[in-house]
Amino acid sequence: MASFAAQTLFILFFILFSAFFIKINGEFSRQSINMSTKRMEKITRLHFYFHDIVDGKHPTAMQIIRLPNKTATSFGTTFMVDDPLTEKPKPTSKLVGRAQGIYAFASQSDFGLLMVMNFAFSEGIYNGSAISILGRNAVLDAVREMPIVGGSGIFRFARGYALAKTVWFNKNGDAIVEYNVTVVHL
């Protein structure tokens, strides 16, 4: 009887232990089971201003795809950006990071942008960390919501949303946009 119990315990132990180290597709991937039932997640709220300058001597957004024929919504026009992110709306206020990526006019019926952007921070504990936005920006709406789809550094495994509100815009296309961001991360 003791032998049967010992064998049963050994088999159960082996099955449970091996479940923690499952090898799938050779060396390509490995999975492990996290025994923690609670993961400590943090919520961070950020507030900053995005300065998109397409005109003048020092533009921060460059048109990289020009259309042969103008459309009413600029459909297809694409920009590469390296825009400053500042603490206050004034362009001379404290720099907290850079918005780096691409935005493109992706709608044929309104002014909807596809945003593929990293907000790379350079201030305080966020220095070297970034959040990634991938979503639609309906620029004529008073407030736009875009998803946070990832991040790095402090914002590893980030998810959340960014609310954007234009605070200044001129006829050349230059803009200052206020961002309120809520990020859930590890």
C-alpha cells in the first residue's frame, strides 16, 4: 500500500512539476506557469503637450508621402514626426520627451489620422521609458481617444488610453495638442 501511495505521489509531483516547464517547438518558445495569483500593476497618469511643427525653419513633422492630386481629406498623405513633448503649452516650457513615429491621413470621408507613435520620455523616473500608440485620431473632434498598445522601460506591458485635445492650430498645419494619458503597467 505504501508503495502504491509513493508511486501515486511521485507521478502527481512529476506531472505538476513538468507543467511548469513546457517546451513547445524546440528552442523557439517556452512557456511557464506563473504561480502568482496577484500581479502588482501600477496606474500612471501623464499630462503633457505635443508640438507638431510642419512649417518654418525647424519643422518637427516632415511629409514623406505626397499625393499627385489633392483630395478633400488629404487621404494618403503621410508624415514622419519627431515632436517635442513639453510640460506646458508654451514651446519653450520644460521638455519631457519626444513623440516619434508616423501619422497618415487614413480616411476618405473625414480628417481621420492613423497614429503609429512612440512617446519616448526623458524626464525623471520616466527617462528611457516609452509608450506606444496605435489608433485613429479624428482631428476635428474636440477630444480624441487613442489606445496605448505597449511600452518599454517603466511602461513594460503597458495598456491604456490617451485623450488628445487641440489647444492651438494655425493655417500652415502647426498644432499644439494637450495629452492626458492613463497607463496600466507592471
